[in-house]
Amino acid sequence: MTSGDPTAGTVRRFLDQPRRMLIGGQWVESRTGETLESVDPATGRPLTTIPRGDATDVDQAVRTARTAFESAAWREITPIDRGQLLDRLADLIEEHADELALLEAHDNGKPVRVARAVDVGSSAKLFRYFAGWPSKFEGSTVPVSPRGGLSILNYTVHEPVGVVGAIVPWNFPMSMACWKLAPALATGNTVVLKPAEETSLSTLRLAELIQEAGFPDGVVNVVTGTGPTAGAAIAEHAGIDKVAFTGSTNVGRLVARAATGNLKKVSLELGGKSPNIVFDDCVLEDAVSGAISGIFAATGQTCIAGSRLLLQETIHDQFVEKLVDMARQARLGDPAKLETQVGPVTTPAQYQKILSYIDVAKGEGAKCVLGGGPASKEEGGGQYFVKPTIFTGVNNKMRIAQEEVFGPVLSIIKFKDEEEAVAIANDIAYGLGAGIWTQSVKRATSVSKRIRAGTVWVNTYRAVSFLMPFGGYKASGLGRENGAEAIEGYLQTKSVWINNGPGGGNPFIMKTS
């Protein structure tokens, strides 16, 4: 932050005060009074403190959310007015975009330029998109024909599931919070949201804007705390009707198991080990750029990272040379500066994990042709910086090819032809995303059809829109976020039968057709 920057001054004032969590319209400490430190990953210095909420705090938030869900203030609001609340929140996000982006840069380590354009900018548009949905939840009349002389009107209505528990990760704090809040609120649910303990600040500021937008107290509640305490309490709580989780596959399995206690709805957006497949008929420069952004954007801390680069053997050497030359130009540095392209790793634990995987790759016999360790201050690094790293000579059985590193580490795998490329691409537990680089329409369509992944990009990579469903196959999750399909996960359907004639009939013998 620079002293003369008004946005920096606003953020500084926000960080000067210990933050509290939002329950029932009130900003409160945890019941125990315990706190957690929020740390700037670029410097290692503390930013502020947040409450260390636990199961007791979650229980209070759930009860408050249930009361709000059943209250006239929320239940009887018209669909149009609910949409206007979402629109007002979008306005406020846009008004405070620079502030939110700078908070994200300091708390998460994401370059502020990226946070401003992608995380904050897309969140405002996301709320505008879902603001149009509340008046579109139309049921239908069904021509059921009961026998026995009855005159029956049959119709369906779509209703909110109730109280939603949302658990979001540290890599895209604001975006992932909004991905869950927008459809949940558009459909009339109330929410208990737990941000990642490492990156709660942008969500807490967003919660202030939610209050300012005019949402009734208790409709949105934010409980900060750790995953094993606050997160687990949300997954297990019998008062929550749906849990929406984004995070690792291992934790996603725990959430799914916990949710079976009251058979709550579950949506899980989990890990990935995405293949980015480059055929020899590609536009080489475009594919090189796509490979770079596919793995090094967001410091590789994204579930859809193109971490397995599959290169056709006829262009392997030429491609690697161009790739390394371009990757060397990446500018590491302070995420609060506009010129920074690669920021720090967000958490100390993740930093150590990435370095350990680099050692694993070297031990497996992969050849490190770029990076391969921490970035020094002379290279633009700071507290938790890892140099963009590229390995060649990787085969798909290596751990570096099968396990999610979640960092700026690229594994390059050769393939001979289309059959082998598809086989390697699908030989993985995950199925979140995949890329294909080719000028052949026939190849693009045929390979896209055969890849087992929720999203396939052709001649681009990491394109995401709130208009399009997002989610994975296999161990990459359950359900979809964004687009019309996201709405379905926050609604339930009710069938209504109305007898318009005399008598009720005998329910034990009535037949329909």
C-alpha cells in the first residue's frame, strides 16, 4: 500500500481493527473469544485477526438462518424485489471494486490486476446474472387423468431448499463465496458461509456490503474458523438443508459423509489434474501462451490448472523451447503492484507442499528445465514465492502426473497420436477440465467427446463464465455451479393435487394415467 493511495488508506483502516463475524445482522466475536491471524503471504506479516468460530457459533448461525428463512421479511419478499437486492449488491461490489481487489491481493497473494478484473469484476456480473432469475422459477401444469370421476388440477412449484451451508477455499476467496451466495439467494434460501481461515477478509467486507444492500438480518451469516471445527460443524449440522463445498477431493469426501446424517443436498467442486493436449497441427504461438496461462495464472493455485501438458512428439522439442523462453519472462513480485504477474503461494503449508512435490519429481527422474525451487528477492520473490517450474520427461504414472500439486509446476508428457493422447488424458482419478489445441474441427469435436471432464476448452484455456455450468466428472465433484444448472441445486420441486369435484375418492384404489 502507498500512503497517498485512497484505496490503500481504506484498506488500511479496515485492517486496523480486529474483524468480527456476522450472525443475525450483528458483528460478533466467537463464543470462546479465540482468534486467528490473517497473514500477508508476500511478506509473512500479520494483517489483522479474525474470530476462531467453532460448532457453537455455527449452531447459532444456523438457528438464526432458519429463523430468517421462515420470517415474513424474507419469505414474502416478491421475486422482483429479491432480484433488485442482488442488483444492488452488484452495484456495491462495483463501487468498492478497487478496495476488494487490494484486500484480495494482501490476504491471498493474488496480483491485484487479476483480482480486480477477474475475481471482483466477475462477481459483480455474477450477481447481476442471478438477479434476473427469481421471477423465472416457473412450475407447470401436468395433464394427469385420475379415474373415478374426480376433477383434479395438478401443478408443480419450485421452492428453496432452506438453509444452505457454504464452505469456500482460500485460492479464490471472493469468487467462490459469490458462486454460492448468488444462486442460493436468488432462489430464496438463507446462508451460513464459512470462508477459508487463511483468506477471510474479502468475504467479511462483502458481508458488510450485503448488509448495506438491504438484505434482512440473518439471511446471510458468516462464520470464520478452521475447517476441522467450523467447516465440519456446517457439514454435520442437522439444521442445514444443503451444503455447497469447494476444496480438495479428500476433504470433499469427508463433507459428503458428514452430510448423510440428515441426507442434506450436497454439491462438491473438488480437485483436478487437467490435461492440456497440444497436437502438431496447432497454432504454435497460441498453444504456448495457453499452456503458460493454464498453469502459471493464479500461481497455479487453481483446480482447473493445465498441470499436465501433453505434447505430440513431433513438436515436443520446439514447443518446450518456446515455452521455457516465454515462462522465463513472468514477472514475480508484490501482488499489490499492477505489473506483477505471479504472486506468492497463499499459505505456508501449501508452499512447503509444492516444494516437496518438486523434490518428488526430481526423485522420479523428471527433468527440471525451468525453476525448481523458491524465488529469491532478486528474482522478485518474498516470503512464500515458488519459481514457475517446468518438468519434461514425465510419464503419466509418476506422482507428479497423478497428484494435484496446486502450484506453479508443469509436467510435460509426450504422446504419439490421438489414441494415446486420449488414453493418457483419461488415465487419472480427476475429471474437471481439459484443453485441446488443433486446427482440425473433426479432431476438436471427436477428442472433446472422448475426454472425461466437465469442461473442455479448444484453442483456449481457463475460460470461465457465470453463464456456463462448471463442475467435474469422477473425483472432481458432484453437481454444477454457475448457469441455469446451478439454480437446480438450490431448489426442490413440489407436486400439488387439487380436487375440484365432489368427493375425495378412495386413495387405496384410485388409479391415474
